[in-house]
Amino acid sequence: MSSYENQLEEIVAELNRAAATSREPKPDEAKGSASLDHVLAQAVRRSASDLLLIAQAPVAFRINGSLTMAGPALTSDDTRSLLLPLLSTVQQQGLQRDKSVDLCFTREGIGRFRANIHYQRGTLAASLRLLPDKIPTLESLHLPSTLKRLGEARQGLVLVTGATGCGKSSTLAALVDLINTERRGHVVTIEDPVEYVHTNRDSIVEQIEVGHDTPDFASSVRSVLRQNPDVILVGEMRDPETISTVLTAAETGHLVLSTLHTNDTSQAVSRILDSFPAARQQQVRQQLSLALLAVVAQQLVPAADKNGRYPAVEIMSATHAVRNLIRRGEDHQIYTAIGTGRADGMITMEQSLAEMVRSGKITRDTALAHCFRLEDLKRYL
């Protein structure tokens, strides 16, 4: 074992001893010298979704979408002592090379977490996401029951879009769990990193981690196609090579689930096309019009009682009309097709927000603050 690994073990032991012997911090306290376990336990007790550890700033918890600061500012030494023990030697090398690394880890008795550790102003910093103990269901996430049909599909591309932290990974995990529970099939997930750990039920689920089990998404998808999968989950379509491989997989009889960072469903079409040079875009349009099954755009909005958040969801189904719009390049008409496609299970973001206002889940002001087309929302309200 190297001297560096010995030092990491000593740091871990010191932090664990501090966790065992220190007094329990008050809810509004978070000292920079407290162990990572103490900080993570605070986050769990406060029902935070995320946690920020940044030098020259207090520990920050994201609770119901808003940041809450706790305690004095951390020092650069604090962040190093809290974060370095999380990294293996390979991950530490990756951090030095790329200045950023993603990972998941488990703390016994506390929970499972996803982390992005990076540099800012020359010091280590991290954003940590708390992962639920149990894989969520569509019902527990308050998602429309119409999404269940996506898990029942046998082929095609399903995209879940939205900003960072909007619940895309949870939605995909719920769909994989639905498939795992209700059908016999071979499911392969390709993630960076693996977030939700699925146990085999009616299906067999393989989970491949980028950087650990495979070098990148694109090569992994190509390899998976030779492994007799029924369902493929690709954590994120980051580059043209991955997008092209995913479209081919969806065209050739596989159900493919993936994500994009776009605000609404029609933007997903543009984002995919813009990834390719102009000379290839018409060909990609043809592929997309044939492969696409549905696009789900979502955002989390605060509940009316300030206790939690609800997902506002826009759903675009690839009906014959929508496929023709994509093929002909008439993307600007997709939103209109969604607004008039309720019989096909479609709904716009503004319709979703208006329904939540009427049901009392969110306030009118919250809906107005989160809509993309103000006049449409006012009309629905």
C-alpha cells in the first residue's frame, strides 16, 4: 500500500473517530472541522436534496429547492479533509487530470450519495446529491400514470429532459424498476456514475459505470448491442457519436432510455440536430422521426404548503403527426401538436402547471414563475 493510501486511511479513521466522539450538532450548526459523516447526517435529517461543500462558504443544504446555509465558512483544509477520503487512487488521478470527477458512495447508517468533486479558486469543492434508499416509483414521484406505457414499450427512444436537479435520474430509475418488476427482459444501464442500484426481479439488470467498466458512453452502447439487450439506459447523450449510436439502437428493436439538458420537449429535437454538422442533419431528422417514442420534459416546483416539491411535466408522444413535423423540419409546430394531443397522452408544461394550481398542489404565483409561455398559462388558468 502506498504512503498516500496510508494517509487517506488515517484521514478516514480520524474523521470516523470524530463522528463517534463529537457532540451531535444543532440543526443550524455545521462546523468546518466536523466529519463528513456528521455533515451528511445533517443533510439527511433536514431532508435536503443536495449539499454544497465550498471553501470560504458555509455548508449549504438545498431544501425544497432553496439553499440554506449552516455554520461558519469552511477552509480549504476543511474541504480537502472532507473530500479526499472519498476518492480511490484512480479517481484522485482523474481529478488531477480533469479537475473534476463524478462518483457515488455509501455511508453505513446514513445513506447513498452522488458527488461531483471539482476545483474552484484553486481549492477542492463538491456538490453532493442524496439518493433515496429505495428506488422510487412513478407514483411516489407524483408523475402522471400515462408514463407507465413508456415502460411497456418494446422499442423506440424515450428522452427525459430538464435542468440539472429536476429529477431526470429518478424518473428513469422508476421506469427501469417498472420494467424490472413487470416483464422478463435483459436491461443494461450505462451511467456516469451508477446512481440507483437495481436488483434482479423479473428481469436481469446489468449496470455499467463509465470510467470503471467502460471508457465512454458511445463505445459502451456499441458493445451492449452485441449483448442481447431488450432495454438500454444511457445516462446522458453527451456527444454526436453517442447520439448516433443511441438512434441506431432504438431503430433496431430496442427500447432506449436517455436524458438531455433542455427545458421543453421541442428543444430536445433541436439539441439533437444541432449536435451534428449541417450536411448530416437531414439524415438525423429521418432517423429521429422513426426512432423517437416520446420526450418527457420536467421541472420540480415548490408545493403550496412549502412541504416538498411536485414535478411539472410536459409530454410529447411521437404520433404520426409529430413524426411528420420532425421529418419536414417544422419543429416550431410541435408545441401546438402537444397542446392539442391530450387524447394521445400529451400535455404541455403550461397545461401541467395549470392542472396543479387547480388541484391545490402549487400556488398560482409558483406556476407563473415556472412557466415558459406566460399567455398560454394565463389562458389555461
